[in-house]
Amino acid sequence: MKRLLWLQAFSVVCVLIFCASHASADVKPSPEIDASVARGLAYLSKLQKPDGSITDGPHPVAMTGLSLLAYLSAGHTQDAGKQGLAVRSAVDFLLKVVPKDGYAGAVDGSRMYGHGIVTLALAEAYGVETDLKRRELMRETLARMIDVILKAQSVQKDDASQGGWRYEPGSNDSDLSLSGWCALALRASQNVGMNVAKDPIDRAVGYVARCYKPDEAAFSYQPGQAASIAMTSVAILNLYLLDAANRDEVKRATEWLAKQQVNAETRFFHYTIYYSTQAAFQAGGEIEEQIWKSTKKNLLSRQQEDGGFSQSPDAQEPGRAFATAISVMTLAIPFETLPIYQK
């Protein structure tokens, strides 16, 4: 049984390596990107505490989850890669701190944001876990965390907010930013064999669609609000990954996104550049090349001598750990290592 499990996990790693070596001919890894990602991960490892958490500011649970996604994005798993020990320590920390009720966001005040990020990270880590006992613990932990997400989606809400998520499990409204993390956490969990039905995914797609602004051909934070680059990117990415990319809104929003520019003055710079690059990667073609070129220029110029990335001026993007983790995730997009984000 152990040999079979190891072979299954080894096969997953081989597939990930294959995908990383077969990225788009125009948007692909390079020695410069490889070196930047490696330096960024080394910086995160220096921030790792003895308990396995990775943070330099608030929300250690959420920041550890985001850092775990960064490691996995670059092909480092619990048992493979130079940062394998850091990955294992981060996973063990998250498994220890998730409470019995499954709500990880209550532990560090990151609320459903942190909960969605950590659920997504643990689902991806579960997919490459080789230790039987840890797999059992991870599966049980994920089941409790998924239950929190499903119950939060089912809270009574007005028609416009149906299918989405908001700051707390009991919130009776929704927003696209938070819903994006939770929806992808469900899809990633579904992909690794967790019990997630099709209906919650379909309902999430419905909420994303209601955030579309026909007059702007783009998406907003909540239905009826003004459109933004960040929310349009979140929507495009989610609709691709939730099997709804054939919707007309995706085509029109992608055309809108191609006309926008993300720069140092863009609000929520790190968040926006991450999602816009992910969205462009899924869309492919000219927008993929265009945004990737801009992304490389923007991010590589922000990496410091110590390997970390410059902190965002936005208070909602706290600390260099956040900036570094999400920058590494962005630069690693062409690797196509994380199954959830593969084309």
C-alpha cells in the first residue's frame, strides 16, 4: 500500500515537471525567472518561525498558506525540492492550528479570506503528500474546512449575493474577491478527490456572472459596483477554472483587460498583477504575451538584494512576506506546476 501511494505521488510530481517544461512557447520560464523565484523562496524560508509559520506581520495562518502556495507553485513539495523542509514545516503548522470547527480564518483574524487561501493550499499539498498518516490527517482537516465554505455559501442571502462568500461564515452578502479564493479552494479540493458536489461550483459561477457590468464589459467587486482590473481578472480566472470559459462575458472582459495597464500606482498592486497574469495565461494569445512582458518588468524591478519583494503601499497588502509570496506565485505561473491553475 505504501509503495502504491508513493508511486501515485511520484507520478503526480512527474506530471508537474512535464507541465513545467512544456509551458507556452511565448510565455515560459527563463534562467532569470528561475533565479528570481529561488531567491524569493529563500527569503520566505528565512522568515519561517520554529513552529513552521511564515510571516512578518499580521495573519500568520493566511500568510503561511500563501507562502505554501508559493513553494508549491515552484515545484517544491513536502518531499521534493530544495525547500522541502520548509514546505513540510508549513504544512504541519497549518494542520496543527486549524480548529475543530474547521474555521482557519478565526485563528489569526484573517476571516474567510485566510480560510479560503489555507484550504486551497492544503488541497494542493494533499495532492502530493506521500505519508499515509499525514494524508489521513490532511483529508480529515480539509473535510472540516470544506464544510465551513459550503455552509457559508448556503447562508440566506439576497438574490444578487447567492452563490458567493463574504468576510465571515455567517455573512449574508458576498464579494467577488473573497468568492474567488473560496471557489478555487472547492475546485482544488474536488480535484484531489474530496467530497465536493457540482452544485456549489455552479452556484459560484452564477455569483461571478452577476458581478459582470455589461456597460463596461468588465467585472466589479459586488454586483452593480464599478468595474476594476483586479475583479475582472479574478472573474476571468475563475470562469476558466470552473469550466465556464465559453461564456460571452469572458470574451468581452478579456478584450477589456487587454486595454488596461497594471503599474506601481495600481491599487492592490500585488493582488492585481497576480490575478491579471493568471487570467491572461488562461486566455492565451496576445494578451498572455502582453501581460507577461509587463509583469516580468514590474516584479523583477521590485525584488530586493535579500530576495524579498518590496512591500505594497496598500495597508490591505501587509508586509514583505505577502509581497514575496504572491510575487513568486506570479512569476511561477508559466511553470504550470500547481494543478488548479494549469490550462
